[in-house]
Amino acid sequence: MDRALFGPAGSSDDFSKKYRSSSDMPGYLQALGLDAFEYQCGQGVRVSDASGAKLKAKAEEHGIKLSLHAPYFISLSSVEEEKREKSIDYILQSCAAARKIGADRIVIHSGSCAKLSREEALGLAKATLKKAWDAAVSEGFSEIHFCPETMGKINQLGNLEEVLELASLDDSFLPCIDFGHLNARTLGQVNSAEAFNYILDRIENKLGSDRLKVFHSHFSKIEYTQKGGELRHLTFDDSVFGPDFEPLMEIIAKRRLTPVFICESAGTQSYDALAMKNSYLSFIE
């Protein structure tokens, strides 16, 4: 990649009105001017060989880079060993589905802290993710990049430093930096050029310039509460909650970074992804 890539998470309202099959997505996205798509397995991994092969072929035909979101109910930090073992299985299922559709990145939630200290929860999550990676390698999925994601609720494991710690477990891991989540869990503190640069600098300092260049990202405006953090995803039309994408797009362009940006706006994710791409391109020298 010599430029950042942009696309939606799942099906936007506009797509759902016109199409029924995910294999129609690549053509739809190319026509819009987008170049990435994140396939959603949040409620469970259900990708048949036939549908996976069709989506893979269409993505290759239309030049769309695919990633996959692993199930939301993964909990790397659960105090219950059975849940941690099931989470490993869900990750392996996600790897298999990613290969079917031609994706090389899977986004993984880390879980909550529950009654554990953040340090204890992170310790469990690291051990579980490492075990999952060892299993993935042994099953032949070494080309899949694990992307632990920053989370939006304050009591969830997955602040910036925790995700960078998880991503440091293997050189192939890439952090999934969700700027909307980070803004929500910090109650609006991740919505400035200074804050964006700080995050990018921390990635580089912890993981190196190579992984900074191609990190994975989610972006949307997110409503939050003072007590809990993330409440719900919004659209770019919202003028109350952040973060704003324009300062980040300028920084990404000026620093010559080439991440994948997946927009998670509520229903308008395709057009909001295009707004991000157009802003980014306006800063390319």
C-alpha cells in the first residue's frame, strides 16, 4: 500500500436498500471510490465456502482490501477458563473465515476487567491471545494479522496502552486503533491534532515505525456518558460528539502513513468513509 485505504464496516443503509448479498459489496464500494471493507462476524462466524469464495473473487476483481471483525463475545480476560478457551476457538474460526474471503486482518475485542484489576485482566488477556496465536500458527494461519482493538467503555479492557501491550506479543500483530472509542472512554480527550499525534507516537515508540505505517483503524463519532464512556455510534452529521476526522486525515497524509480506515458510523458508514478519504486525498502532496 502506498496510500491509506478507506471503507465501511458491514452494510450501510444505502447498500442494504439496493443489494442482498455481501458479494455485491466490492462493486458497490469501487463505484463509490472506496477501497476497503470489514466483514462483520460480530454475532458469530458463519461463512460458507461458496459465499466466501465469491466475496474473495469480487474483492480481487474490484480492488477492495478485506478485513474481518471477530465475534463481539470474545473475552480474552475472562476469569472463567472455559470462556477463554471458547474465545480461542472463536479466533480460530475467524482466521478460517478470513482466509475464505481473502482477508488478512481480524479485529479482536479483549473483554472486560470485571472484578479484576486492570493489570490482572491484561495478564489473562495476553496469555489467552498468545495461546490463540500459537494455535493459529499451528493450524497454518500465520498470514493472518491479529488486530486487538481499543474499546469505548471505561470498564472494558482495551485502552491505548493495553492494546499496544497486546499488540507487542508478536511482530505480526497490528493494533486496531478506534479513535471514536478512545475519545468516548476519555470523555472527549481524543479530538485534536495533539491527541492524534500522541497516539501515533505511542504506536511508533511501542511497536516501531513499520507497524505504525500500516496499522488498522476504526473511526466514527460516538456518543458517551460521563459514567460509562461509549453509549452509541453516530453519523458524521452529529455536531455534539467527536472525534472530528479532518485533523487526523491531515496528520496521516503529512506523516505518510498508510493505515486501513474502517468507518463504523450508524448507517452512513460508506459515505462517511468516502468523506474521510476525500479529506485525506486533499492533504496528499
